[in-house]
Amino acid sequence: MANAYDFITTFPRGFATEVGTRGTQSSGGQKQRIAIARAVVRNPRILILDEATSALDAEAELAVQDSLKHLQTRLKCTIILIAHNLSTIRDADRIAVHSHGAVVEIGTHNELMNLPDGQYRALVNEHLRGVDGGEMSAVTLDTEKQHNETEIAGSTRQNRNISDDDEVLGDEGLPISNSRIWKLSLPDWTFMAIGAVGAVANAAVFPVWGLMFTKLTMLFYAYSKTKHEMLQDARYWALGFVGLGIVFGLSVTLQNYGFAVTPQRLIARVRRLTFGGMLRQEIAWFDDPQNAPGALVARLATDSATLHVVTSEALNNGLVNVTTLGIALGISFFHSWQMTLVVLAVCPILVLAFYIQSQQMSGAAANKKNNEADAAAGSLLQEAVGSGASQRCGRFPLILSCCMSPETGPCIHTLQVLRALCAIQ
């Protein structure tokens, strides 16, 4: 009924053909006919077609007009056509002429043509005067079509060579060294230095806290000391804990501030560079399903956000681990090197167990550089948001209530046309 089945079956994969985001890989006439077919499948009671042939070339417009004629004869529902093209509404049962916010004429094509000074008749006469120009445009269209086919055939070999080069690179693309990422972080070295100082101080707090807690515990077993001496030592260690808490608070603040600002500035810088690189790509690059707009947005949001693992997070964890391990081993060897060696003998087993646990929890998906699920979700979300304006109204009173709402005040002119048509029927 919508003349969409014939051209869909000519596609290589038929109904399973990928048409790209928002159907960019299909022509305007094909998209219009597919949209009409989707509306007809729902078997609506009222079908509103707003500018169904707008922005179409002559060939696509004829195909859509044939589809509308089939719908008017075979579909048992009320069809409301809103169009500026007279050929689209010529066969309508009722034609309403809208001018300056009001319906000025209404009737069939023959009835409106019989009006001596009618606006519809004036529009038809003006349209007929441009027929000669339209025929010339049709001839020009065929010539341009042949010229475009020649250009496409000439560029096929070049595109094939480019595709072969892309296959050599594979899905991994060009390798990126960590040194290049660190060079991008150099403008923020001051924030990294602040975070490093905070990380070292924070790492030194817990070994020192353990030493102070041990000293305070041993105070309860110092039977040789008097009551006054024990109270004096207790105040000393209590003030030490207060000072350690202040140092801990300042170190955490500096650590979180430095290592939070650095990755965000790096991510913003990399996103600008990546987005600029996307804009410099050829148009054919965007035809790849992996480079759909939704997938590119997801890539900008997820891939660049993982850079903090290579820079700030790696530096933070390295400083904390090295500082904590160094101070703890120094204190341990100073007080009891025998016990320290016994504990270190068990450490390889603990390290191996921690490594196995981390590998099992991370899974194989964590090793992928590109998260395909995020890219697919981004494309699906972009499609859903883009088509959010297409809403289904099952009953005509609901359409009237939507038109009369304060949020859609500009639709009052369309409401007048609908009322006029329904009053006649």
C-alpha cells in the first residue's frame, strides 16, 4: 500500500538491511515511504500526514504520491493531509485552504476550482505556470543522475584501496604509548605534584599510627612508671594522635584534589582532540556502523574517561604502595628483623592469591579497548531520543486536547483545519 515492499526487497539483505542512524543511508523518498508503511501497519483510525512530500526530488515525490493514492482508496480510515504541494491533495475528499490563521475555503478540488476569485484556484493557476520549469528540472535530474553514477563508479577503486588499508590496521587501530599520554598531562604537573605530596603523607599515616598505637598499648604494662609519669605519657601520645589526624585530613584533601583535577583536565583535553579528529574524517568513515553518531558519543564518554587509570590513578596507587611498604618495612626491621623475615616469607602466597582474585573479577571483557555494549547502547539511545517526537494518538479527542494545551499554543491553526474537516464529515 505504501509502495515500500518493492524497493526493500531489492536491498542486499532485504528487511535486515542497515540503513544507518536516522536512516541516513536511504533516500528521502524511501524514508517517507517506510514511515508511511509503519503508520499503515498500525491500522490507525486517523492518519495525519504532515508534509509527506516535502524536500523530495521529482522522482521520489511521484513515488510518494502514488503511495498516498493507494492509501486513500484502500485504507479505511480518516486521512488528514497537510501540504503545500497541490498535487498531493488534489484527490482528497475535502480540501481546506488555510490563510492568515483561518480556514478561508473548503470543499473538493472541482468545487474550489469553480470559485471565480478563490484562493485555491489562484494557487492552482500559479502552479500550472511553473509546469514548464518542472519539466526542465526533470530532464536536468536525469542528466545529473547519470553524471553522479559516473563519479561513483570512478571512485569505487579508490575507496576499495582505502578499505584494504583499514583492514590491515584491524579493529585495534594505531598503538598509543603511555609516554604520549603522560605528555598530554604535563600542563597539569602542578596539580599532580600536589596530589603526590598528599599521597605520600597519607601513605605514611597508617604505619606511623600503628607504631603510636603500639607505644600507647605498651604504656599500660609499664609497671615501673608512676601514676604521674603514665598520665604525662598518655597525654603525649593522645596529642600525637590528634596531630596525626590533622595530618591525615590535610593529606587526604591534597591527594583527592590533585588527583581529581588532573584526570578531568586530561579527559577534557583528549576529548577535544578526539572530537576534532572525528570532524576531519571522510564522509565514508561515518557510514561504518562502528562510527555511528551514538557509538562515537559513547566512545567519547567512556574511552577518554579511562585515561585516569594510566595517569593519575597509576601514580596515586604507586606512591601510596611504595611509601606504605617502605615505611612499614623500615619500622619492622628496626624493631624485629626476625619477625619481619617470617612475615615476608608468606607475602608471595598472598600476592598470588590477590592476582588470581583480580583476574577472575575483571573478566575477559575488561581487556577490550572498545566497549561494544556501550557503543550499541549509545546508538540505541540516540535513535530513541531522535524519534521521541513521534507519538501515537489512538483517539481524535486526545489529539484535540494536545492541540489545545498551553504548551502547544502554535498548533491552534492546525486545530482549526481539523475542526473544519470533521464538521463536514
